[in-house]
Amino acid sequence: MTGVSGVRVKGIYSTALTELLVENGVTVVDASPQLKARFGNSVSSRGVALATIKDREDRRGVIILGRKDVVERITKILRDTLQLSPIIVMPGELYATYVCRVVSERTVELPGGSLGLLEGEARVGELVPAHIVSFRDGRPVLKRGVAVVGTYARLVEGQLHGVSEHIREPQRTALLSLVEKAGLEGWGVRWRSSARWAELSELNAELQKLKGLAEKAREAARYSDHPAKITDGEILVFIPFALDDKRLLDRVRARRVTTVPYHHLAKACGEKFSALVDALESFSRRLTDEQLSNRILEVLEGEVRDEHMRILHETPSGKVVEIEGAADVVSRRPLIIKLRRKIVGKGVYDGLGLPKEEGDVAISVVTLGSYVLPHAYFSAVGRLKGLYVNVNTPVETCPPSVVWYVDAYVDVVWSREQGLRIVDLEELRNSRVFSDSAISKFEAIAQEVFRFLKDNERTLEIEPLALLTDLTIKINFFS
């Protein structure tokens, strides 16, 4: 392998995460000019990335992808550092090859009995060699054919050749020319960005090695009579950062460069707010941290519009459920929004077991920074039917019309028929994505909600929305 190898870090969290990695002895490679200027000889502007950390598309967290041992080291550092954020490791390895048993039209059984989704048609009972190409709602999606992963390239059966977008001309043409001469009929090569740093002779040697591994894997798959893993792939991890941890990363970043409070919260909201952060940091010495905090929060809260809003309820598995309704901004500081929506369709209310009826209305109390998001359900004549208090990471706003959080499994519910209850507590306790300290905190929040509502049960039936508003202010990151 050419030169140094390590971890590549990109995106709005790159300075804070690089600081954590360097502190823990992890080599950071392929560093941007900005990171190189900030960290000097502690990082390398060249080198082979065995794992990459980059922003999620919505910038509310990061994605980690790479070799298993390297990714596990990164996630251990983050698990030991982060306070509340879930660390979601996908089941299966990206571009690993498996022999799968088809159990229904599009569903396959992988080793260990886990299930995946197969692209294309297959016969029930058939054993199919396939590789993981993505994940959908926490379940692997596979495509027929063998794949093998190398340091500089990936070889996939039956695919077209391609080159990483990070490699420019004339190197792109040289790499594609190398593939054409390598005798890889039936295999597609995807050159990775790390190929930039290697000599052509080293790249050609890897192609020949991958070809040999791919042919052996295809032969092994042909003779397998049960679901089995044939080749290794890469580990994929998602980490949505809770507001607690965005602030923690602000403080980590501040050890290396001037950083205003709520730097990462604002940066995640897009370029408009990113520019505000850059401007404030350029003359931050003239203002106190409290003044800087107030300025950023005032802008974020002030940009939220009335009329319509979307709640992005992200589950700990990474699935996002959208709740939409008419929004009424009750207060700007603190930001409190009442979201009203008509209930459509039949069925029962989750956690309450009460029937949905024509004319029912749900009103949700959304408060910036709250660890809870309560929903009150009313009948067509305005009678309170039940309450559902969601426990979550602190509610964040992304103006003009979106709020977001990560659900914490556990909820507190109330109805006249069944009284006050904590539900799904065991699901939280058995969670594999939250740390022990996060589980303890969420459980303590659920208990606090229960006590608060129990102590105010009479008021609950008379003025439920006022009581729920007080609850969201009381159990809040900013309190």
C-alpha cells in the first residue's frame, strides 16, 4: 500500500471529529487544506482512507463507511464521547457477497436468519449469490452477483466501469485505460478516491488480486448449499447528532478554532445560517458567549413561519415518519408551536388503544429544545380522548417549516379508560443503538413526565394544552 493510511473526515463536523480522532491516536488522511491549516502535521493531506466520515445529506449527523476494524475503532471513540446520540450500525456489510435463500418474491434469508430485499426476480427456495448495495428501513438491499472490495477499487460482477468523482482528468482516463487492459471481462471496476495516491503498477496488481478473489468467491457461492457470507464488505454506520452532542462538538471544535455556541446546530440548517455563523465567528471576541448564543437562537426561532409545518420523527433505526399540520407559533422565545391536524382513516391510536373516529383532531405542542413532544387527541366536539407524550432527543428547528428529533422508544400515555402509563420501556432498555447513559437519561425523562402528569391529573383534563406546554418547557435542553 502506498504511503500512510487512516480515516478521511469531511463536512461540517470535520474539525470537531478530527480533534477527537487525533486526541485518540487515529491517523487522519486526505485532509482538506482547511483541516491541514488547523491541524498541521497532526494530519496528512495525502494517504489512503480505510474509512470515511461525512455528513448525512440533511447534515443533522454523519455517515461512517469503511473497513470493519477501523470503523469499530471510530465508533468506540464516539460512543465514549457522545451523550445522547444513537449509533446505528447497519445489519450486514456493504458490497459483501452472500449466498441467500429466497423465501418470498423479493425477500431473502441471509446467514443467521436475518432478512434482506433482493432486486429483480427469483424463485422461492433458490440459493442466490448477491451483494449488498444499500439499506432500506434498516434492512439490507441486495443485487445478484459477486462483489469484492479492495483498497483502491471495487470489483462487481456484471457492472460497468466507473471512477470516483474525486478523481480528475487526466488520471480518470488513465485508470479506465488500465481496466481495459486488465482482462476483466464480465466484471465492472469502480475506482475509489484512494486510487489517486497509488502508482499504476500497484493499481494493476490490486486488479489482478481482486479478479482472483472474485473468481474464487463465485466458485464458493456455486457450491454453497445454505446461506453464507462469501466475501467481506464495509461497515456502514449512521449517527444523527442530538442537540446535546452538537453542543458538545461545538466545545470540542473550540479547542482548535474559534467556535460560537450552536455552531453545528445552525450549520446543519443550510447555507443561509452557515453564513451567519461564519460572520459571528469573525468578530466573536467583541461579544460574550451568551450574546452569541442569543443571536443564533433568535435568528433560528425568528425564521420559523406560521401556517404549515412538518415534524420529522426519526426512529432509532433511521426511518423518518413525517407529521404535517397547520402551525400556530405561540411564542418565539422560547419557540413554541402548536400543530393541528385532522385525523383521517380508521384504526386505533398507537399506545392508547382508542379508536380513531371521524372528526377527531390532534394538537401537538412543539417546543425548541424539549426532550418531549406531546400529542393531545380530541373528539369532534372537543372532548379530550387521550394524550401521547413522545420522549426524544431535544427538538431542533430547521427554518422555515421543519422540526426534527430522534425518537427514544419510550412514551408516556394517558386515557380516561386506562389512566397514566409508561409504554415501550423495555424496548428502550433493550436498545443496541443508545449508550447505557442515554438509556438511563431517557428512562429518567419518562419517569419525570409520569410524575408531572400524575401530580397535575385534574388540570390535565381541564387545560391539557397549557399543562403540556409547561411540560415541554420544564423538560428542556435550555432549562
